[in-house]
Amino acid sequence: MIDESKLNDEGLGSTDLQDEQSMFSFQNLYAMLVLNWQWFLLSLFICVCGALIYLRYATKTYQVSAKMLIKDEQKSRRGSADQMLSNMQDFGFMSNSAGVENEKEILQSRILARDAVIDLKLYTQYVTAGRMAKQPVYNTQPVSVDIDSLSLSQWDKQLLDGMKSIQLTLERNDGQYQVKGETLYNGQSTGSFTQELKKLPATIRTDYGVLAFTQNGAQTMEEGERYHITILPPMVVATGYARSLAVANTSKQTSIVELTLTDLNTRRGLDYLRQLVICYNRQANADKNEIAMKTEEFINVRLQKIDAELGSTESALENYKKRNAVTQLEMDATQSLTQSAQYESQLAEVNTQLHLMDYLREYVDNPANHYKIIPSNVGMEDNASTALIASYNQAVQERNRLLKTVSEQAPQVQTLTATLDDLQPSIRTALLQARRSVDIQRQGLQRQLAKYAGRIGSTPEQERVLTQIGRQQEVKSGLYLLLLQKREENSISLAATADKGKLIDEPLALGQVSPKNAVILLVAVVLGLGIPFGIILLIQLLSYRLEGHTDLQRLTKLPIVADVPVASESVKTAAGIVVKANKNDQIDEIFRSMRTNIQFMMKENDQVILFTSSTSGEGKTFLAANLAVSFALLGKKVVLCGLDIRKPALGRLFGVKDRTLGVSQLLVKDSVTMDDVRNTICPSGVNENLHLLLAGPTPPNPAELLARKNMQQVVELLKQQYDYVIMDTAPVGLVTDTLQIARFSNVNCYVCRADYTPKSNIGIVNTLVAEQKLSNTCIILNGVDMSKKKNGYYYGYGKYGKYGRYGHASYGNYGNYGTYGNYAESHYSNKNDDSIKQ
């Protein structure tokens, strides 16, 4: 016997947790797959086919890569004084602003990308006109389209105002090239043009520039072949390439960087990386040659000036000799002259250094040369000044290169500007100190020269004058030869400039990066299985009606004594009775099982069984009638009481013509006798052991009537007369009549109907049991449609395995219970009596 107190101890309010745990059990998931395998298969097929179609026509993106060595020429030019600073930079204590990080930024700059785009003419994009998708074309198109460079530069300059572009459609028909195009401004059409070209090359004038059409090599355009061509501003295309390019160090100990680019065409990406390195070297060489060009310009100016001075000295010598008729001078006092000549030579070299220092000081002090390259390698012997000038030129060059990509307010530029401001006074000071040193040296030489000059007393005036003129000529000619030598050295260094970046490995195609076939197919499989799973799960979550035994188990801990399937109309008899004598059908076995389970719940001498539900149409009368027949087939005397006096249906169900007699007439009496009960009871016409106690006329006060003491007298008299008293009562979820009658029942059967009873109504019986308003309560699930796959799976392989499905015909129309109140017998006069109603 089922212990109901255990149910109360465990509590009925924890069904939500049980529901959540059971809903996602492996058994339910497995059943979901088995019962809906065709939907999973269909969804999987559609998603996989969709993924394959997408992969077939989607625009593919490829990745290419190249490794480049960036030469750090600054380290090779550093002297011993900068060795400590170099070591600190190598160990990471200081950052080198002119290091690899700056070069990485330059490689990713839009200006450098624009040069590569213009060189490869990537601003003109070609795609084939396919049926389902347009594939990009690079360098294999039969016709090349270009626009004049002046228009392109104007497009880039006008980008701040708006973007200009041209779209073309090129098609060949009947041997001619048909061009249809339109000019666009910020994506909006501003004009269109159409023209036929008989042969190539040809040009077309548009509002945005002149288009040139040329044959691309030996390729020819087939008849009917069509291409879509788009011409964009080079800076717009360069911006896209700059964003698609990734530059990363291969390691911290080397200056090798890896260039990675994603592009729609592998060959185009490889060519772009090669051209980008070429443009990078071209820009770097231009920066390095700037110093040499400035030096050459300075030397040329000085050569012109010295050449003029040397010419005037030679003219003075010539005029002096003509004027004094001098042809040959006698050599006297050769020893004095030799010493004098030696000191004069040294003095000439010193004067040369002084001239160079004066020239450099004039150049540095000139405001027009502020933050410009200072000429170097002009023969000055002062090492300190030469080193400072080299450092200053290096900083100027780095500052000018940064200004191409950033503004003067950038931290790197401001740092270099401060360095230049600090170096310029140092250069002036160094030149001044060097000049003072050389001037002291010159004064010493002059003193020595004056000493030997005093010894030459007998030298003719002509010789003295000629010597002076010769000395000036020697100084000028020496300086002139020195500048010529430096100019040649500078020209050699200009011609021998090496590239700063070197590709150490040819660009390599890394393969397709999007769409990723494996990922797309995996997503398709996941969606193919997840979509039907989600839909089915959502349907289950949104379902508010009981679907079967599993739902009922999750919502209550009360014993479920039977799951009654929808009965076939062929097995029904009068009053909807499906239980028959000497039969072993599935429906008979179910009611036998129900009868046995209810008997286990009854204690000794228990006789009263009550049937109720939450609302109408759930099959209380059908179950009560068939259970009564099942007890009658045991040879027991059974009375079936229709205690739903608000809406009596038992007499109509059994076809009793005289429905005026019933329990409502007994309850109005002051005292009920056995004779009164016997006179009210009528035979069922189905089994001789089964009698009926109808509801009788509908009273105006049914609740008060059922609450009278006469009700208990009627039940006691029936218990004396019959073995089992089965009461068909009103729905407990609508009225309180059943709770009045439940005081006299021994077993309360709460009826639910599959696909009809809301799940929330199970809370009614749980509450009533928890509040002890219904005692010894059990659940009966009625109307299980075995034609559904779900029920066929659960019941066919589970509880009722050997019986399989119980039938495919509908149980019948239960109808609507209606609204409780004043009901008349005429309410059912036009209803279908073949349907089981309550």
C-alpha cells in the first residue's frame, strides 16, 4: 500500500527542481533524437548544403607572408663615445627611437602603401561577372584600364571633401568593346557614359579624368565575356592595404620583421609585398642621399667662389710681372728661404682650416639653414666639431623622415627638435674653440715666419711681392683641389648607396584564411543539429499542457495509478464502456491495473472511491464508469453515484430516460432511509452488479445541499448495501462541492487528460493534498494518444511494451464543461451522446 504520509513529508513544492533536472536528462535527449530523427536529418542536410553553396560562391581571402632584414646603419657608425649608450639600448634599458619599431610604423604607413599601389596600379580593380559570385582578377584581365596621373593625384587631395570613383562594365560583342560606366561621388551617381570601342588602345573622356584602355599582353577578350571594373583613389586603396598588413618581429635579438598580408588574390598579395619593399628602400635611400646632396651643393658653391679668387690672384701675378718686366729671380739666401717656405706652408694649411671654420660658422649662423643638413667631410681636421656635425646631420635626417608621417607636435619629433637645439650651440662652441686653437697655432707660425723674414734683408722687393702673390695662389689652389677631391668622394658615396631593407626570403603564400572550410562545415553541422533541437526544446518549454506520463512525474509526487490511452470507438459499448467480460484487450488490462492499484491504496473495510479533476472534459465519468464495471466483473456490488449535481451527465451517458430521481432529492429530506435510497437507485443496463445513483434535478443551492448531514447518511446507507461506492464529482478546480464530499471517501482519484490539462492545474491537487483537504490521493492520466510518436516510443518500449500501440482512433470529443450555475437538462439535449462528457 502506498504511504501517502511519506509524500507529505517529502513535500510537493520541489517539483520545479525535479522538472529542471529531468528535462535535460540523457534519456529525454536520446528520446528527442530518436523521435525526431527525420527533422534532425533534414535540418543537417539543409545546413550542410547551404554551407557547401556558401563555400562554393563566397569570396575567398588568402594570406601571404615575407621576411625582411632591416639594416641598422646607426650602430655601424657609432663611435667609442656612444658604445655605452648602444649597450644600454641593446639590453632594453633605453628605447631606440630610430630602431626597428620606427621602421615597422613606416612599413605600415599609408604614404608608403600609396606608392606601392600606384606602382602596381592596384587602384583599378577587376572582377569577373559570374552567375552567382564575382571573382577578383589580377593581371590576367585581357584589357587594362587606367586613368591619368593628374586626376588620381587630385582625387587624393580632394578626399577630405568627398571620394570620387568610377565604375565600368566592359563587354565584348560582335568584335567591339562596349563600355558602360558611371561616375560616383561618395557612392552616389553623378553621371553616366556609354561608348563602343572598335579597337585598342583607346581613350574615353569623363568628368573625373581620361580613361585609357589597352591590351594586356597577348591575352584576348572572348565574345560575351564581361568584366566589372572599379577605379578608386589610390589613398583609399592604400588605406585598405595598410590595415591588412601586419608587421611583427621574428625575435627580440634580430632586426628581421615578418610582413603578413591578407588579400583576395594570392598573386596580387605577393606582388604587393615585393613592391612595398622596393618603395621602402627607395624612400630610405632618398633620406640617406639628402646629406650627400646638400654637401655637393655646398662644395659647388665654394668651388665657384674659390675659382674666382684664384683667377684674380693669377691675374695680379701676371700684371705685376708685366709691369716690372720680371722674367727670373735670383735665388739668394736659400737656407732662409727654405725655412721661411716651410713655415709659410704650415701657415697656409692653418689659414685653410680657418677659412673652412669661418665658412661653417657662417652656414650655421645663417637662420635660413636652421634645422637643415650642415655640410660635412669638407676637410676640417677638428674631430670634435666633425663628430658634432655628424650627430646633428643624423638627427636632422631622422626628424625630416618622421615629419613625413607625423606632425611636429609628436613626441618623437619634439625630442629630436630639442636635440638639435642642444647640438647647435655645441657646434658653434666647438667651431669657436677650434678656431681659437688654430689661431694660436697661426700666431706661432707667424712669429717664426717673421723671424726668418727678418733674415732676408737683401731680397729684392719684386721677389717679396711675387712670394706673397704665390703664397695666396698656393692657398687658393690647395683649397680648390681639396674641394674637388671631396666632391668626387661625395659623388662616389651617392652612387654607392645600399638598400636599407632586404628580403631574406621570397614572399610565400600561406593559403586561404577565410572562409575557413572546416569551421564553416562544423558550424553548419552544429546549426543543423542545434536548430531542430532548439525548436523542439522551445516547444517543450512553451508547452503548458500535459503531454504524458513523464510530464506528470515531474510535476507531482503523488502516485500515478494508471495511464489510460485513447480508446477506439470500435471497442466502446453503451455509455462509453470499454471494459468487457472475458476479454484480454489492452484497454481491459489497463483498467484491471488501475483497479489493482486503487485496491492497494484502500485499507481494510474501505469502500468509497471518489473521482474528480481540475476542470471539465478530462474524463472523470468515463474512468469512473469503466472502473465500476471492472469491479462489477469481479462479482462485487457496485454503485456509481453522479454527485455532480450542478451539471448532471451520468443519466444521459447510460441512457436512463427517467432522470428526475437522484441524490438531490435525497439530500433535501430531513432524514434518509434505506427505502429512499433503494427507490432512487436504478440499474445501469451494463452489468447486473452495477447500479446507478443519478444526480437528479439541478438544485439552486448545490454547495449548501451537499454540506448537509444527509450526505453522510446517504453514503453510509450505500456502504451497507454495496461493496464499492464510486462517486463521480464536480471538478475541484472550479467549485468546492467535491471537498464537501471528499470527507466521506477513502481513495480520491484525480483525473488529468493528456494534451488537455494545463500543467499549472497539477498545483491544485498538490496544494489540496499538502493542506490535507484531499487524503489518500492518486493520479490517473487519461487520453494518452498512442498515435503520437513520443507516446508510442515511451509506452511502446516501456510500460506497455508487449501491447504496442493501443489504437489510432480518437477517444472522442470530451466537449467543454461549461460554466457552473443554473443548468437544465435541455443544455445537453443537442449534444452528441456518443461523446463522453462530464
